[in-house]
Amino acid sequence: ALQANKTRKMHSSRRDAFRPINCKPIAKVWQDGKIEKIREDIVKRNIKRPVKIDAVFDNRVALVKFYPGQDPAILDYYRKKGYRGIVIEMSGLGHVISEGNNNWIPELKKVIDKRLFVYAAAQTIYGRLDPLVYSPGRKLKEIGVNFLQDILPETALVKLGWVLAHPSWRGTVSTARKMNENISKEFNPKLG
């Protein structure tokens, strides 16, 4: 019953389908105009402090949704087209096929070795990735796939384009550090 209730709430025709994911709403506004603040950690912007605009974006990034049986050659396609980063929506706690036909591990290692940044995001709406639970996740982490906790894949894509547009953040370590930095509350530190 609980799952059915969540499914109904996430239906495209419902107004509450666009509620915050993995966090509480900031506040509730009642019909009489009363505002009930829910989150105390959100503070108003200091209007006396000037806004610094950092509107750069490298559009050579892609979002790939993994599915069982998918040919990993899609990764080399993006590399050959000059893309600089890929976010892969992985299944479960962060998995792709790692043995047998369509094994993604060798292809991922190849594109990472050729300087394509590869990040993992969850296909699920709720929860975070954990590469250490099963051996395929550990293999992915070992070859250089970076796991992005509970970030939504679309948010990860935009963040990757923004991070790669900053030349000083483009090294393997600095890009990963910036991608895992909670810049605008894109990660929920309270999730387990």
C-alpha cells in the first residue's frame, strides 16, 4: 500500500509530483496566507552582499541511462564525439553489467584512461549509491568511476557541465572533489 501511495503521488498529472526529492520542503503556505517554516537550515540571501554570477557551462557532457543488455560502445561514441564527461544512471546501488556479454568495465576503463570523466548517479528517485556493497560497484570505483551519492541524474549533468567549464577544476582529483562538494544542497547529508 505504501508503494502504491508513493506511485500515485509521483504521477505526472498531480501537482505534488514536483515536491522536493530527498529533502523536506522549505515551508508550507496555508489558504489563509499563513506560512509554516519547516526547514530552519534555509536562510534568506543577504541582499546587501553582491551576487556573483558564475554562469559558465561546457555542453560536452552527456547523461546515459543504463539498462541490462545495453552495448557499452555508447561510451566510446561520446568520447569520439569530443565529450568530456558522462553521467551514467546506474541501477541498484550503482551497478552496470560487469561480466559476460556487454561487460561495461573494460569500456569504462578505456574511456576513463582517455580522460573522459565518468560519474554514477542513481536511477531511483530516493536513496544514495554505495559502491562498496557489491563487487561490481567496487570494480567500478577501482577503475575510476566516481559515485555521486544521492544527487539526481539531471542535476549531476548540469553540475558536471558547470564544473568542466572551469579550467582550474579539470584535473581528475579536482573535478571529482568539486562534483562531490555540496555546493547548493544537491546532496542530502542525512540520508543513509
